[in-house]
Amino acid sequence: MKHTYKISGMTCNNCKASVEKYLSEIDHVSEVSVNIEKGEAEVKMNKHISTDILQKALPEKYTLSEKNEKNVFASSSMSAMPMEEEKSKLQQLKPLLLIIFYIATASILLHYKDWRWNAFMLDFMGLFYIVFSFFKMLDLKGFPDSFRMYDPLAKRVPAYGWVYPFIETGLGLMFLMRFEVEISLIITLVVLGITTIGVTKTLLDKKSIRCACLGTALKLPMTEATFIENAIMIVMASLMLIF
């Protein structure tokens, strides 16, 4: 028999391999195939195995549940599910919004006595890059695998995924030190523009991907978090170059 399960907590190909390994070691499991983009695992078994047994075989970071197939005869209470899912997604984005709030507050406090928009935006962008590169540094091994799943350049040049966190750190320091600001702004538009193309395509394809840079530590949905991050930085960089 063959069953499909939803699995949350996977962030990269290492997670995929880990889940397949642990589930394959269960008695009576003959084959396991994990689709990380869909967050699903297809398990072939010789006899029925309860969900509890499957869950206990996995590390705590992974949550396994039965996949609910669409049922046209389902009760009207099912109509509330989209709202619950949306609420859950907003809750997942809460850490990102808090980080943006704290960065913005710190940037304002640095200049509230001598307010200048340009100085505020440069410090905001510098702090933003430093903070987000920090989260990427927490999982330098897992980040490139996840980054390649949506960034067009990282798909073609794998090494780009490895150096990307260091690029962000460098740009952050350049903004904070006011070193070659115009060049930093242009690099920001190019780098984040490429990433945003991939993120937009992922959103349009309705794929749900968690990233190693933020998802591992904060359990953020990759596409929405990255899109918000990139949009803020692209708008600021554009305004700085225009004005």
C-alpha cells in the first residue's frame, strides 16, 4: 500500500535525505520518496503503519501528518480552513515583521536629533543586510541548497549560493561605513532583482518553500519572507539612486 503524508520543517536537500533515511528504517516500509517543494512524503509499506509510529521515527523538527484529500462532500466547517491557513502564515511572518520593526526603530533613534532621510535609509539598509546575513550564516551548509530552489543565478552557478551571505555582509558594511554607496546601491538592485524574479515565479507557481537562512531558525515561509525583504530593499535603493 502507498500513502502520502504532509511534512513540515524541511528546509533543504539535507532535510529531504534525512526524512527519507529515518522513514525507510521503519519495519514494513519498502520505499520513501520526499518532495521538498510540496512538503510531502510518499511512503510505500507492506502493512499499515500508524501516523504516530512514523512521527516518532523522525527528529522533533519535522512534523508529519496525513494528507487531506479534497472531498466534495466535506462539511461546511471545512470552509474555515483557508482562513486558518492564512492566519497561520501571518503568524509565521511575525518574526520577520518584528525584525523590520526593530531595525527601523534603531535607524530612527540614530538620527532623531539630526533627521536626514538619506542617512536613515543607509543605516536601515546596512543593518538589514547585517541582520539577515547573520541568519544565513547560522546554516551555511543548508542555505545554498535552499537558495538554489528559487534563485535563477544560484541554479546555474551553485557557488553563488555559498558566497551570497558574505555578499550581504559586505554590502551591509559598505552602507554603514558610507563606502562607495552608489556602487552598493547598484549591486543591491542587480542581486535582489535576480532573486525577486525567482521568488515571484515561485509565488505564481504556488510553491511553498522554507529557507535555511530564516526557516531553520524562525520557521518563516521562504517566498513571502524573501519577497518582503527584497521589495523593501529594492524600493529604498531605487529612491536613493533617483534622489
